[in-house]
Amino acid sequence: LLYFSSSSTAVLWTLASLMLVYVSRRSPLFFTLAQQQAASISSPYRFANFSVAAFASVTTTNENDGGSINHNITRIITSFTNHTNRTRRRIRPAFGRDRFMFGHATNTQRANMSTGGTANSQTEDGTTKKNAEYHFDYLVVGAGSGGIASARRAASYGKKVAVVEKARHGGTCVNVGCVPKKVMWNAASISETLHNMKHYGFFGGESVSFHWKFIKEARDRYILRLNGIYANNMANSNITAIKGIASFIHDDDDDNNGSSNTIQVKQQTSTTNNTAQEETTTLTYTADHILLAPGSYPEIPAGEGIKEHCITSDGFFDLDYLPKKAVVVGAGYIAVELAGVLAALGSDTSLVVRKGKALRDFDEMLSDTLDEEMQRQGIAIYRNTSGLRHVRLDDNGLKIVTMKNGERITGVDTVLVATGRKPLVEPLHLNRVGVQQEPTTGHITVNDYSETNVEGVYALGDVCGNVELTPMAIAAGRRLADRLFGPPQYHDAKVSYQNVPTVVFSHPPIGTIGLTESQAVQKYGEQNVKVYRSKFANLYYGPFQVEPHDKPKTAMKMVVAGKEELVVGLHVIGMASDEMLQGFGIAMKMGATKADFDSCVAIHPTASEEFVTLFPWGLSEQETGSRHDPLNGGSPPEPEGV
């Protein structure tokens, strides 16, 4: 069955493939033999050309990881048809929700089947195909973390939901943000451990080599797996996935008269002949509620050669090699994170900031301590540059970076610009339905309930510019769906954008929640604010035979306000800061006071114990911010009615 030359045997071949899936899940030996046999087949349809990765995922991925057998079968069939289309184009796939079929479908039929129904469609030449318009209860633009979370919550209430996405599922966080960044941060942390291991009696670290290509390929495979999990979760939630670029319709373009409940999606579909040409098909959808969550993209500053010779934070994950000499431009958390990764892995790294230091909007203790640590790690910091003037190439093809203050850096392999991100709003054509945007940034204007000024149109995540963090978008998306489609107790549901814990994966990492010291003074008055501080070398560095001032420091600050010493700000930089802040964030959200912190016995020896032993311990006003008083040996809370 592995040999066939006509499309009429495709069905038999597919049945054989499904049998192999079933057997290989239960017999890795059979899978191996089948793979070896397939590799020896010269047919353009051979097993090895399209199915090895898919079969491997079936044999190694369990249901809890999102790799259901149905999803992997779909991946096999899709991979199979993609391969045959590239070779002989004998069969054309068309998948519909809850069904699949092979056949010579038209572009519109394929689009309709892939989205679970029909729609008004218009080809590039303006020819309109009149079909019944397809309608959803909830249509989400953007398959990032926030959009998918909102869509799945809405689907859990039995609503008909669709998600439009032009790229891979997971958005910025999964593909070019939090997840791949954390993988590289982990790699950099391992490099630091190898460098430090001699202080614990381990030797030979100098002979360890690092292969950038290896971790890049492993990281990319992991991201692809996450893309599949997101797609699988959507399918399991019975959500229709629509691939393409979404926008609102102008009055003159359609009979819908610019209705705010109508979205058109442009899709690129291959032609039915043997050429490589593609056809643009425009599909029209309506929905009772439309959520805009398309995310953001990196901003590139103006200047000669900057766009041509620099990469962005997105481009960092496309690098195939570790740069020998790198320049990172920017003062935000993305810039310091990537500069720290490059430096720890061995790049000669420089950080270019417009003003005096990086992370200027963070608490001064955090930015100052990080500045010291980056310099100790060998990162050269160019200050008060006012930004880049131009980037040119020398005779060897290396970059010459010139700043607006006249300073230059020569012999640079890679210039990474991380000066900010912009909301991805241009394709939406918001002006067509009158959705308001912030005049200076272009972010969509919303209220506390993620509502825009246009009824039935909502927005959340990076496109709004308010706490641009993945967990924030997920929470906002779920609460929006709860309010729109959930039971009565959720009809006023919303999220709070206050006291959101944040971590910066710099080297060392930073954790912060609440007000900075200066913000607290401005809000409550200097006479009503008190600050508790601590700075120390983590016990990890205790055995290091170096001068005390050369040991990396952990710094902590607690900002309290009022007579009861309500904790309004908590900031930490140092080893394990990223892992210790979550629990303290819960305490702050519940209104914890300094006395509440002191009432919790320390876990010793840890860095986090410092937060519950800040000097002076136990002498604050004995007032609690919790519903249950834990002070002075109070009994633990008990559930009501049990």
C-alpha cells in the first residue's frame, strides 16, 4: 500500500496510514520497522517523506499534552496531501468540521469546508460568489493566548465561536516571546552554572562547548509542538479556525454598509493547476460579538541602515548562530533580557540606551542593581546616546553602529533593536466602523470591561497597551467571555489591572508588584510611606572564594503606606526572584500588611524568607488586611458551613 501512482488509491493508502498510527502507538518496534522500510522506498509518495514526524508524535504524545490521536491523524493527512500537491497534485484536501474528504474542490469550497460552513466570498478580480453568510455568536481576531482563552471560555458556554489568525497559533508569547525567551534564558543560566561550578569542587567546565544550532532546533521543535497543542485545544472546544487576515468592511465594499458585526477575511489559496500561483479569496463573516486581540509587532526606529542591517526581538529567534559581537538597542525589559542571554552564552555584548540606564520605569533599586550586575558580567553600557543615528557596513560586512551622541561601535555581527512594540491594528481598518484609538500610540481605547466605543466590538491584550503581559490577556479574555455568555453571577465580571506581579528574565531576574517607592510617595505623601530594605549575597555564593563585594547581590524592598502599614509595593532582584513573587502577589491582592508578612514563619534557608523577616521584625502596628486575623497566634481560617 506504500506504492501507488494514481489518486484513486489514496483512500486505501490513508486507511493503511491510520492502521499504522493505531499499531505504532502500541508497538514502537513496529513503528521503527515501518519507518526503516519506508525510507528505502523511492516513490514520491513514500512513507518517510511526510509521516515520520507525525507518527513520532503519535507514539510519544499523550492526551494530557494535547496530542489526541484524532489531531495527529489530521496532521498526517494534511502532511500527506501537502507532499502530494507539491509533486503531482493528484488530490486536493478539504476538511470540514467533524468530517474530512478528498476531492478536487474549488477554492471557495475548500475555504468553506475548512471553516465549517459557507460564506460570502469575493475573488481578487472582484467576482462575487453569492452563498449564505456565515454567522457566529463570538468571533475572535487573533489566536494568541488571550484570544484563544476567551474563545475557549465562550465555547464552554455552548456558543458558536470562530478564531481568525494569519500566522501560527499562540501569538507573540508562544512564538517569539515568553516561551522561546525563557528557553534561551535557561540555556544562559546553565552557562552561568558551568562557569560557577569550580567554586563547588567541579572542574572541567572550560572544556564544555555550546552549540547554538542545537538549542535553536530543539526550541523550535518545542514551539511547533505548542502550536499543535493550541490548535488541538481549539478543535476539542469545537472552535472554527479561520486562516487569513481580518478587517472590517467599508461602506463602499459590501452591502453590509460598514456594519461593526461584519468581518472580511482574505485568504491565500493555491490554484488548481500545476503552477505555483496563489489566489486571494475574501470571505465574509458576521458575529454578535467581535473580539480584537491581534497582538503587536516590534517597532524599528528611523535612521540610515537601521531597518536594513538590524534585527528585532522577533528576529533574535531566527538567528542560526551565536554572534561574536552583539549590540542591543533599548532600555526596556526585552532589551535587558536578550542582552543578558547573549552575554551569558559568550557574545561580546553592548547595551545602548537613550538616557542614563535601563528599566527607568521600574523601582530605582531594581534598575540600579541590574545596572551594576550587567557591568559586572561584562556588558558595556552606552548611556545618554539619544538612540541610533545610523548603521553601516565596513569592508568586511560587519556593522558600524553610530549613535546620536557621536559614539561608535565597530566590528559588530548583530545589531538587535528592542525599542518597543506597536499594536497590530493596520490590517483591521478600524476607521471603517469608528473604533477609537489612542492618538499617540494607536492602541485601541477600551474601558474596564474590554469594551470599545463601538457596541459589540471588544479588544484586549497588547493591542490595548494596558499591562502587556500574557497572563493579563488570558484573564481579561476569560472574564470577557464570562460576562458576555456566562451565568448571571458573571454579568459584571472584569479583571483588575492593579497589583499585577511581573517578572523580568534578566540576569539576575527581577520580580515586582505594586507601586515603586516614588509612585507611593506621589500617591500617599512622603509622611505616609515607609520603606523596608535588604541587600545580601545569596547563600549559593557563600563558598565562592572571592571578595564579598564581587559576589552577586540580591536586593529587596517593601513599600508600605498608612498607619496599618499596608504593603503597596514589593520588589526583588536576584537569584530565584522569578519563582518567589507569585505567592507574595496573592498576599498583596488580599491586602496584606507588614504585620501579616511578619506573622508568617520564615522558610530557612531561602532568599524569600527575607520578605517575612525584614528588619525590624514584629514591631509594626498589629493590624491585618485579611478577612481572617492571623496575628498574635490566631488560629488558621476554616471553611464556612463545613
